[in-house]
Amino acid sequence: MGNMGRVPVGIVGASGYGGVQLVRLLKEHPGVEIVYLGGESSAGKPFSDLYPHLSPFVDLKIEAIDLEEIAARCQVVFLSLPNGLAYQMAPTLLARGCKVLDLSADYRFFDVNTYTSWYGGDRQDQEIVSKTVYGLPELYRDRIAQAQLIGCPGCYPTASLLALAPLLKQGLILPETAIIDAKSGTSGGGRQAKVNMLLAEADSSLGAYGVARHRHTPEIEQICSDLAGSEVTVQFTPHLIPMVRGILATVYATMRDPGLQHKDLITIYNAFYRNAPWVKVLSSGTYPQTKWACGTNLCYIGLEVDSRTGRVIVLSAIDNLMKGQAGQAVQCLNLMMGWEETLGLPQLSFYP
Amino acid sequence: MGNMGRVPVGIVGASGYGGVQLVRLLKEHPGVEIVYLGGESSAGKPFSDLYPHLSPFVDLKIEAIDLEEIAARCQVVFLSLPNGLAYQMAPTLLARGCKVLDLSADYRFFDVNTYTSWYGGDRQDQEIVSKTVYGLPELYRDRIAQAQLIGCPGCYPTASLLALAPLLKQGLILPETAIIDAKSGTSGGGRQAKVNMLLAEADSSLGAYGVARHRHTPEIEQICSDLAGSEVTVQFTPHLIPMVRGILATVYATMRDPGLQHKDLITIYNAFYRNAPWVKVLSSGTYPQTKWACGTNLCYIGLEVDSRTGRVIVLSAIDNLMKGQAGQAVQCLNLMMGWEETLGLPQLSFYP
Amino acid sequence: MGNMGRVPVGIVGASGYGGVQLVRLLKEHPGVEIVYLGGESSAGKPFSDLYPHLSPFVDLKIEAIDLEEIAARCQVVFLSLPNGLAYQMAPTLLARGCKVLDLSADYRFFDVNTYTSWYGGDRQDQEIVSKTVYGLPELYRDRIAQAQLIGCPGCYPTASLLALAPLLKQGLILPETAIIDAKSGTSGGGRQAKVNMLLAEADSSLGAYGVARHRHTPEIEQICSDLAGSEVTVQFTPHLIPMVRGILATVYATMRDPGLQHKDLITIYNAFYRNAPWVKVLSSGTYPQTKWACGTNLCYIGLEVDSRTGRVIVLSAIDNLMKGQAGQAVQCLNLMMGWEETLGLPQLSFYP
Amino acid sequence: MGNMGRVPVGIVGASGYGGVQLVRLLKEHPGVEIVYLGGESSAGKPFSDLYPHLSPFVDLKIEAIDLEEIAARCQVVFLSLPNGLAYQMAPTLLARGCKVLDLSADYRFFDVNTYTSWYGGDRQDQEIVSKTVYGLPELYRDRIAQAQLIGCPGCYPTASLLALAPLLKQGLILPETAIIDAKSGTSGGGRQAKVNMLLAEADSSLGAYGVARHRHTPEIEQICSDLAGSEVTVQFTPHLIPMVRGILATVYATMRDPGLQHKDLITIYNAFYRNAPWVKVLSSGTYPQTKWACGTNLCYIGLEVDSRTGRVIVLSAIDNLMKGQAGQAVQCLNLMMGWEETLGLPQLSFYP
């Protein structure tokens, strides 16, 4: 009876990196109990076959995906699946009364057509999409608290938007000048065997990919537009870095008022994130290391003003699998359940 | 009043990796409150100058080392200093009634002469040394619980001894055949600027050091002898691995009974570590990855019997800065205070 | 006509890491011209589709594997394929007069039954196998020079045998005490997409695999037995290191004469490798870093004698893709063609 | 007499990474013989004490720095010293008739005041500075061929300028929109023991530094202005990447003609670098990996046009210690001596 009163939760797609992060976080979360792990290819296997280090701690099997069964057992369901599957499952779960948090791209867009034009597929579920909330608590805290379905943000959009939000919200920059040069560890590619993600290929090297056409671009632009109150186009370039975890977004934009001072900017950011326990604005001259956020749900933000060029440079660092994925989903869960936003989420990174 | 009842603790030598691990662990430990951080070179600086990512969470200054002052404020003191300093400080702290946990080599030896022959110096404190307990809880749990002064084990000895202990205790191997081939991340070298520890030198490379003469050898031999009940000499070779954290010890020894079966060995290890919450014996055919222990106080052990050669091969993996250093010190603290051995220590590693 | 007089060579299996190393080396080799690249899955593609950085320098297509065609065009053929394919191709090439160097395990064993008991399959080609030469030039230089078919050694056996050869040949150790603890970068796993070889999995971690049953064991034992003149059994444990290239073998053995001195050992090794341009014995107290051999065909050897334990410890470092694979094949080619053993092979590593 | 006819060269500052690269390259260069290695702190030591892997190949001592002696023995002198020393040595060497290539910042600026305002010091040597040539052969080939003194470019400026040159020279972009987001391996920091460059600190992490004030900014701007024919200000942000070697510069700029096509851009770049053997423009859709350039003197350039934003994105990859340092110096030497620009410089990278 030790778990009496704990909310029963399930994870569909438990075998990937999103899944294992969720298992790890929810296992130590005081408000929930994991009662279901689901997957297709691994159905029937003990979870610890996939992650042997958790075998002394997690004694659960991966079960086949049966939506009725899931709905019967779980009050909250996390969907951590490849793009294009969640929107086929969520309606049933919602109809049965479950709260649903989707970690894929399926529910990140206000308009279902934006989704289909970048991700393909044929969707007729604008009605559900319209009731979905974009799960970035620092921007949509109140709406998340009321939502039944959350579309959890992508990893790059999380780092990018937390860097840009105060600037756009307060009209401090010319939006069309915004450039996001983002760098990510390779775990962002998921636990799928791809040649370019092999250590032998990706270690000791660095490169860009998806230049001018990465699918996180419309997601970033959608929220930037919402913040700015007008259509925003951004330049977004992702790079793969020879490390496992972490994203650094280096964001450039031209200031509307070239006289804006560095210390004013820090004040503005601190005010904007005053009630955001997971965003930490660094003092002048300090720039974030991705390692600082590693294993935590934190976003560290460093700021610089270049009076020579009239630009602001914002640096934001997150753990792509935590604040950029599973941690943020748990943060949303906390809000949806009326719990403390920090409940059950690690704050202090180990160093080094 | 939130900290009422918490034990006031201090850390002398807070600026290094041992120090920052202790700060991180003790900050989240429900039984203690950090009331003092001390250091020589960094005295007067805010701790967060050294570790900016902790600035939102740790608001303490590094103070000069004043033993009377420390003793007045702290019930427990961790000494995390270069070798040769602790034995000059501990006596005063002990005399004032403090419990002391030393992370250096100063109090690891039963005989002060063993220390001086490998580490140098001139010591006349055999009396104190004799009352010190070697802080490896899996072997000396009861004595640690009664001790006022703990000599916390080295990182390599921890991994090596947990691998060897059941074999030696039960007389299953010929002790003189024991070979420990150990591999460590570079954080074991501490936060000191050395050319050979630069990323540019140490990354993408691998090498041995201190072959046949590393100072952890006598420490391992002392405890092996204590376990075997007779003088034991071991072969110990450390290697530097291009990664930050983690130790893997690969231990070889010839079995006394060449008919010993793999499954019996697993049974023996499981029995030996039955009451050890921080040691996990893996099932047959599974060998530990150092990453599994990363950020936790766990030691994972894998076992193999080679019937062709008559040898047992034991693989043990720890996080060198946790079970190999600060985590183990906190585990000892828990025992000394009569708390649960697992209190305040992370169990579940993140993966990947 | 710039290539007049160059020997026409072909590479079957050009798409993997063995293939691309061969292309790189042979492209700069003054004695040969690459006239054929072959592969199954990539047939029809330009080689530079697989390795775009070589597109300005290598203008060759990967062709389907047609043995008659290959034999018609090539004087020398390198087979760089998964195990079990070469022995189906080599006979045709040999019958047409080609010299053949096989980089797989197919021709590494003196006895075809040793092969089949470790690698499976049903082979009836002992006659060809008996005429094959094991391509470790430091041990079989003269026979390689006369051979038509070479079975190029595995990467681990190369590092292990160069470390052990002088000891076994001169009867300096008790052979049954030999333990090889080997550490390799992940490129040894080849260019195949496997989850455990992903950077996200393998970086920042370390583990053993194939303990007591790796298929390089019988290969090492075969040559050790040949050197010792009697059946030798060794302990061999491979580990995966978070880096791309390099193998370090740490070899332990008990000395027959416990009075053997370190300086005598260095003299013995220097004498043994006097005519071996690719083996460098380090001076006393210096142990090799794998990085030193990176990108070269060198093997660096460090030596230590432990008078406390009566053991010798030998450390050998190679680049697993060079001396451990493609470089050694080219070294064999040089001998087969009567060229300088060093021709066209890089000697000086870059550092760092 | 094997080296008869070879040009005698010396390296002042042989102990650092620039020095060891030069030793490695010049040792295999058919046109020169290294006759002198100089250094302050290592004077008297064999070079192989610092780099043991080269001991079988380089039998030279590091000598004290005696300019008259150097001038007497060397026809060409490479200065590879910390900033601020070369301009105190070069005049003597030049007066004695030596050709001098300086790898520090001392001779990179057309105007000595630009140097002193960013690097400090008090210099009165505008006369010599005015005769110095900036050693970027792709832009100043003819002048380098005639020069006696070369100021070799910084690593970041090399990658940045090769990316930007065709755009600026042909007026294709609005210069003030140029943003250079650069990423470098840590070897760029040199062989000096600094805490932030330790593997334990820098591995598995990523961060920016010197934002809006890095000293390579004025160097980049000087050459950009020379190319554009008017004063250019750029945004330059360097980042430290957890790897040893390699720089990737991601360059953004707004196109003057938003209708410029991707394929036209590739044509323009190919034309611009038609006679540049060390610059390789990649085909459409291919972006460079830094690893491709590793160990070579190559610069790989990838191009993208974003019609949504009206920007061009250029990606350039070099080995920071080769094309970004020692390799480029040797390329300049080749031009100064009337040799082939590619003489003695590696072209084909190993992969992986």
C-alpha cells in the first residue's frame, strides 16, 4: 500500500531514450506510480533486457499496445513514439478520460496543416489539435494546467524559444534578424542504429545538418509568431556535436534600440523568468556550459550585447533529453496535476 | 526552521572534484546541512565562482581553514585535501568531538609505516591511525558505524576490492594470481591543470601509467590480506580512458577448484552482498558498463568463469567520484549517524 | 601514362572501414594503381557517395563482384569482406594467378577445423589453407614474401602477438600464465549500424565483451603455440573504449627466471625487432599511448618488470585500422612484391 | 649527403602544438631539412622528451634561442611562440637574410595600431609590418611568393575568410549582416595546462567564449574589408567543442540579390577557388564534417541558400592545426620557395 494515492501512469514507447528517461524520472517521482510500459517491437520483454542497469530497480514488462487496457489502468499516459503514431492513439485515450502527454511532433502545431506540410500524412483532427496545449511551461503555464492533451516541444525549439521569448515578447529585436545556431549531442537522434550516429563516425567530428530545412523550424516560428504577435521567420541551423547529451543554442538578433544595455537585458530576462524555477539567467560575462544542465531539467541562459554590431547574443543550454524531452513532460505533468512545478525533477547537475 | 534537526557538516577542501561532489550530495541529503566550506587558495571566494552552475542553489563562501572555528560549527567534517594534510588537521577536530571523514590517503592504512613508505612524510600518529576505520562499508560496516574517524578508500581500491572480496574471503582463488587491470576516466586526476590531462592530450587515446608501482597497490593489498587472512600481493595496473567519470576493474585470478561453476559464483557473490544495497551482481552473460553507475553510488559486478584456463574474471564498475570517492564518504556518514545506508544517495543513473 | 609500371590492384569490399583505409593507403602508394573497387550492396555507386571527403581525389565506382573480371584486371586483390565470403572467392582469383590478401578471418588458421569450430561453416579447402601464410610480417616475413595468399591477422592478435612474441620465442615466460587485457576503439566494429556502437551508447563509457570466448582467442593461441613450440592457452579479454581508433594490449605473464631485469628485457625486445621497421620498443619507464600510433602502421611497445610479483607487463599500442588491418595488408603486399617494407605507409603520427 | 640541396629550416618555439605540427610536416617535406629547434623552457632537452612517439624519427635537441646562430644556420625560420615575442625576433632574422614565417598574431595586421589595441604592447615597427604579407594563399598567393616575412593567419580567421571571400569579393552579400558562428576543438588552446581545457572539464560539454570580443574579430574584419573594398564589421562567436582537432565555421549573411540560386553560388565558389588546390567546394546538399579535413591541409566548403530568409549559409571545415596553423605556414613556404603549393602536405584524411 506504499503507493496508495499515487497517480497510475503509463508510458507507450518505453524502449527508446525518451522512454527510459521517463521511466527513470517517474520511478523517483513521489506523485506517480508506473503501472504500464508499452511498445511494439519489444513487447513481451522485461524492460531490464533493454536497460540492464535498471534491472535491480524496475521490475516491469513491456506490454503490447492495447489502448483500452491502457486507459483502464492509467490516469496519465506518456506517448514517446516516432512521429505519426500518437495522433492515431491519443483520441481513444482522451475519450476514456486519460490525460495525455505526447513527446513526438504530432501535437506541437496549432494548425494541423502545418504539421502535414512538414511531416506528411493525412490528418482530419483539427478539432483535437485546437484543444491541445504546447507544453512549454515558461510560456503556457496556465493553459497547460487546464489541458488534457499536451504536445511536448522539440528539444531544439525548447532551447531556442527560452532564449528568444523575452526579446520577442517585449519587442526588443527585429524578428526577421533572428538566427539560431544550435548544437546538439547525438542522443537527440534516438536509440536507432544509424551509420552516421556511430561513435566511429560521429566522435571527434562536427557538422551541420538539415540546413535551411530542419523540421523544428516551423515549430520555432509558430511560437515566435505567437510571442511577437505577428508572423516571424527564423534562420535555424542544427549541428551534431561529439557528445551524448546537451544542446546549446546560440541566438543572434538585431536590437530595435541599439542603445540597449547588457545589464538592462539581464534585468528583463530575470523579470521574465521570475516565476520559472527551471530557467536560470546567468550573471554578466558568464556563458553556460551544456554540462551544467546535464541530468537536470534546467535551462541556463547567458546574455551578451554587442554594441559594435547592434546585436544581442543569447546562449541557452539544456539537457536535450530532460528539459528538451522527458523532464519537460514531467514538468507539464506537475502543472496538470496541480503539483509543485519542480516535483520529482533533478535540479543539481553533477560536475564534472 | 526547515533545517531544524539537521546535522551541521563542513567540507575542508571544497574547491576540488571531491569537494564539489560532496557539496552536491550533501545539499540534497535530508539529514545534514552544510554550514562550512573551507579552502586555502580559494578562501574568500563564493563557492559559485568555482562552479557557476550551482550559483542558484549554493550560497556559501569558501572560508579560510580555522580548525577551532570548524569544530565549533560542525558536528561532522569531511576532509577533501591533497595527501599529507589531513593527518595534521584531524587530531584537533577529533579532540573537539567532531566525526571526521577523510577522503585522502592519510588514514587508509592500518600501519602508519605503510603510509610513509609509499607517500613519504614523517608520522608519529599510529595511535590515532589504529582507531581509524577503513571506509568500505561492504567490508567494515559495523566498525564504520562505531568510528569517529574514517579513512575513505581510494577509487581504484574500491572497485578492485568489491570485485575480489568474496573470492578472497571464501578462499576460492590462489591470491598470488590476482591481477587487476583497471581503467579510469580522467576526473580521477582531480581539478588540477596538468598537460597530460588536457582534452587535447587525453582524448581519443589510451595508456597505462604507474605500472607496477601505483600507490593504490599497498592499499589494495592491505585489505586483500585482511580478507584472506594472510599476506597477499597483487598485480595492479591503472589506465587512463578518454572519458570523464567511471572506473572499470577487470580482475583475473586462478580458481583453487577448477570445477567451480559460473552459476555457483553468482550465488556466492549474491550471498556475500546480500545486505549491501550499493552492490549489484549482474546475471550471467551481462557485463557492466561504467555508464550504468555514473552519477550513482552503485557498484555493478559481472562474473565469468573460464573453464579453459581455470580462471575467474570479475568486472566491477563504479563512478570514481561517487562510490569511488564522495558517495562512499556519504554512505559512511549514513552508517556513522545510524541512518539508512542509502539515505540521500542517487541510485538510478541516467542513460544514455 | 603516369601510372605506367604500377601494379593494378583491386579491393573487394570497398565500402567498409577496411576498404576505405585500403583506398586511402593505396591511392598514395607509389607502386600500385587502384583499378577496381567492388561491393555488393553499394554496387553501381560512386565510391565518393560513401566517403564524400575523398570525392576530389578518388574517381572510381563500386562495381559488382565478378571474379573473372577482377582477375582479368587486377594483379593483386584485397578482400575486405565479412567472415565466410573470402574462401568462396579466393580460389578463383588464385587459379587465375592473382595474389590475394584477405582481411577477414577466413585464412588466418593453419587448420580449417579451427576456423569452422569458432566461425562455423563447412569448409573442404585445407589444401589451399595449408599454402596460406599468416600475414604478420614481424614473425613470418620470409614466407609472406613467397606467398600467393595471405590471411591478414585480426587487430587484437596483431597487438597481442607483437607484445608476446619475444617472450614466447625465447622461453622467458610460463606460457599458461599469459593474460591479455585488450582495449579497442569502436571502429573495430566496422561500419555497420549497431545500437551498442552508437555514440550515444558507447561514449563516456567502458565495458568488456566476449569475455572468455572472443573469436580472436584461437588465433592468438595458434601463433603463440607456433612461437613456443608447444600448445599455449591464453586468457584474452577485449574491452570497448570511447574513442574511434587504437588498440592497447596490456599483457601479463610470469617470468620463468624471476631475476630477469627490465633492461635485459628491453635489450631482448630490441634485438628481436631489430629488422622490424614497424615496431618501436620504448625506453625504460615510457608506456605507449594509442594516439602515438594513430594513422600510422607502427606498433609501440613498452615494458615493465615487477620484481614483487615476478611478472613481466608488456604494453603494445597500434592503430587498429592500420597495423591492425589495412596497413598491415599493405606491409604484406610490399613484401610479396619485393618492395621496401615501409613503402607507401605513414610513419609519423600527428599529435595531438 | 642525402639532404644535399634541401633548404635548412629552423623552428623557434618547437615544444607547443604549432611546433610539433611543423616538425611532423617538415620532417616529411622533400624540400627542406630541419636544422634547428629552439625554445626557452625546454632548451637543452631532446625534442623526443616532449613527444616520445617521435623519438625513433626525430633526433634533435631543443636549443636556446640565439638569433645570430639561428640566422647563420637557417635559410627559413618559423616562429611559433606566444603573441608578443615574434616582433622582437623577426627584425634580426630578416636583416640577416632569413625568410620568416610567424604563426603568432604579431604580424597579422596591416596597421600596428590595430595589433596594439587588441593585443597590447608598444610597437614602433610599422615599417616592417607594412612589408609583411598576410599568409592566406587563397587570397594573397602572389604577394606571399614575393614576401620575406609572413604573418600566418589565425585558425578561426582562416576558416571564416575562406567561407566569406567569394561573397565579399563579388559583392553578393550585405557585409554588415555577416555572422560567423565558429566551433573549435580544444587543441586550439595550445599545450598549456589550463583547468578549463582539462578533459574532465571540457569533454561531454559545449560552450561559447569571448562572445563579442574575441581577438580574431579584428583580423577577420581587416581581411573582409580588404575584400569588400570598404569597412566591414562582423559578428564572430567562438565555441569550444569536446574534440581535439577541427574547426567548423557556420557563416550567415543576407544576399544582396534574394534571387541568387544555390547552383549559381556553387559555380561562383568553384570559380573563385579554381586555382586553389587546398579548398574543396562540396556539391549541393553535402555539408562538411571537420573530420574530413583532419590531418590534411584542406578546407571543405558547403553551401546553402535559404530562399525563405534570403540568406546564404556557408559551412567551412578545416583542421585547426593544419590549414589553421602549421599546414598553412608550409603552404606559404612552398609559395615563397617557388615550389608546388601542395608539396609535402597531406591531402587525404583517414576516415573514420
